Amino acid sequence: MKRLTIFTPTYNREKELPALYESLLLQQTDELVWLIIDDGSTDQTESLVKNWIDNKKMDIRYYRQENRGKHIALNMGALLTETELFLCVDSDDVLAPGAAVEILRLWDGTEKTPDICGIIGLQHMSHVGNVAETVRKWPKTVPKGTLAQLYTRDGFRGETNIVLRTEVLGRFPFPQLGEERFLHESVLYEKIDADYQYIYTEKIFCTGTYLKSGLSSNMSKIRHRNPIGLAYSYKHTAAYHYNFMKRARSYAFYIGMKRLYGVRDTFNTLKVSFWCKAAAFLLLRLRYNKHLKNWKMAED
């Protein structure tokens, strides 16, 4: 029986997918499945993947949905996954040599309590160049914790890859907010952090590349097209995050999104403390009002 699903949501990435496919073929295990959710691509992604399926070099499962965004593709991926473990690898990334074997070895070799939901490993960004620099930033003496603690308590600075127990992932589906196509993945991980911990490892699972067409390079357009989803993401962080100042900053940006884009407060299930709100209004007055206006000017 397969044990690890490599999940890839994709949209018009026929030029990038072959590199990921080749990296999966190099994994020295037959215990993985590649699950692809095509988010309504208009290029040749479907025929490309179907050729790979016909070649039968690995277990590939391909599904297509209308263009609804990565977060909805993740919901679908969680429902379709049959393995115990789930790792999202974006279409512009490649799986590191031996990563699948290392994930299964670490999972099998670590004593797991009910609050352990998965593994956090490293993602090396190709533009950084020096792999040793990526590993050097990893906390050496902390064996487990939450995602938020990794950055706040342990001082890590860099990119991660997260392996999840599929059963845990399925408990926290993303909401569908109207017709918008973007909701930040922090909405998932903040909920998981409230109840679970991860095994930490300094092993590199993936190598990533920042593309001009990627989310990180297009936040101004994302704000303009998805104000409800972004406002929801900010308020969610204000309600759930481990660090008080992070919660306060996020609530300040949430207020800013409401003011700039006229977003209505319909997120009643997200409860934010009085002190967090008070700190957010102070931050807006002292610093962030000007920052938010610059957002709007950049879009106009």
C-alpha cells in the first residue's frame, strides 16, 4: 500500500511540471503517489500528464477542476488522498533526491504522540545558491514544535516544507469565500498549530524557484482581486497566531483591508481579543495607515 502522497496543484505550468516529474522518478521508493489537481489550466497540462500516466513509470492520479484557486484544490486533494502522509509540492518546485525515503524513515523512526501531526523540513530556494546557508539557519536543539514557534520561539528564517497526516489535513478545510480564488495557507496552519505539533528536521525536502507568475511576485494583484480572502486571512491570524504582536499587526491590516476595499465583517467565528484590537488601532495610528495607503496607490 502507498504511504506518501505528493500533492501538486497546478495552473498553466506545462513548462515547469517536467522538472518535478523527473525529480519524482528519481525517488528510490515505490511507496509514493503523485496527485495532481489541475485548477482549470488552458495550456497543454492535461495531455502532458496523461502521457506520463500512459508511460506507467509511477503512480499518477490526475483530476481537473474549474479555476477556483489553490486553497480549493487543497480541499479536493485532502478528500482524494488515500495515503497516511501528504506533502504539497508546488508545480515550480522539485523534490530533493532521497526526500521521500527520508520522510518515511523519519516518520517510522520517531515516537509519535496523538498531538504529532507531521514533519517540518527545509525548502531550499534556488536563488539562494548555498545549501549550507539554508541549513545553518535551522534550530539545532529543538526536536518538535508548531510552525509558528519555529519562526517566533526558535528564530528560524527561511522556507519550509510540511508533511501532514492526511487525517489531520481533512479536519480543516478552507472556506470558499464567494468567487474569489485566493486564501492564504496560514488559515490552515494556524488552526493546526492550536492543537498539534510537528517533528522538526533540518533535511531539505524540496528546491523551490520564485517565478514572476507566482503568488509571491503578485501580491498587489492578489489584494485587488481577492480583498475578502485576504481580509479573512488577516483576521484569522489575529485570532489564532502564537505571537501577540503578530496578531496585533494582522488585525491592523485587517482593518486596513476593510477601509480600503469596503470588505464587510462577516467572519463572526473568528474571535479577536480586546487587547489585540487595541494594539492594532495604535499600530495603525503610529505606522500602518501610511503603509496601507501605499498599497492602494500601487494598484491605481
